[in-house]
Amino acid sequence: MKNLKWIFAGFFLLLGFGLSAQSSADDLLKSVIDKTKSYSTMEVNFDYRMTNEAAGIDELKSGKVFIKGDAYKLEMAEQSVYCDGTTVWTYLQDSEEVMVSDVNTGEESITPSSILTSYYNDYKTSFVNNKENAAKGFKTIELKPEAGKKFSKIQIVIDENKLQIVSFNIFDNGGNEFTYLIKKLVPNHPIDDSFFVFNTADFPGVEVVDMR
């Protein structure tokens, strides 16, 4: 469950599309944020990988995320997460139960708007020399957080010709690396608000666990 936080954090900041060429990493990051904010909605197909060499962990999953303002829906093989901006429903398919909670409004809250603002204000950006990415025409940006954050860095790979995010990696302080490969992004696709609400009538027999 806690790994979902990294999925949301990554997407809410880094899903840029059609970026303008920039002279500095900070300018490029600002363009990503401004472009992302301009979308009414986003639908993204992705591959997600979590590795920890010391712990022998190597997990690969595919999924899809939909975002509209502070509402989102995440679909992965074993679960779906709905959020209408106020309430979060985490549906576990195998156990046929849904956990209901309020959106966290504290410092650790994860919403598109809070992530965008937090990362731009609290992290230093720079271009890094990655020869493998450069050979493909890609540019790599690294974000370094201020002290006290739960991860050590983020690296973003951008296709300079298409001006799109190719992938990004989040490195936490526990030796975990979270890798996201963007397979497809569709901006501004009409999505009704009801899409982000879990309707128990659509899941006969589901057990509701209200954690509010």
C-alpha cells in the first residue's frame, strides 16, 4: 500500500507533454509543471518497477492512471484506487473489499496540486551527464531534495526531439528505486467526475471497510 504514494508522487509532478526547449534544468522543470497544470485531464499507461538490490526485491507491474484536478484513479493488476479529491477508495480485487478513507490534508498529503507545488519549491534541479540517454537524444534532469525528505533524488529522462517524458526514477532513503516508463499519455480526454468515485452497486458482494 505505501508504494502507491511513490506512484502518485511521480505522476503528479513529472508527466509533461510537448515541452519547450529550455536553457536550464529549472526552466525545463517549470515548463513541465506549467504544461501539466494546463491539462484538464490526463490518462497515462505505464510500467512500474521497484528494486532493492540489498533486499533482493525486483517487482514489475503495469498500470494506468487517470487524473482530473485533485481527483485520480489508479488501475493495477491487483487493485484500483479511486479518489474524488475528498475521499479515497482502495479496492482489493482478490479479497473483494474496499477500504474507505479521507484524503490526508497534512504535510504528507498526496494530491496533484500539492505535489506540483511542493517539488518545485523544495527541490534543487540540475542536468546530469548520462551518456546512454544522451546517445538516444534524451536529456536527464536530477532533483535533489532539501534535508529531511524521504528520498535521496529523482532522475527524469526527456526526449528532446519529441519533448516528452520518457521515464523517471525515484530513489528513497531505504535503498529502494522506483522506475516508471511512460508508454502512452493522452491529455484533455473528457472524464466525468463520477469516474473517480467507487460505486458499491457496481461491485455486488464487496465488503466495505470504512477507516474514517
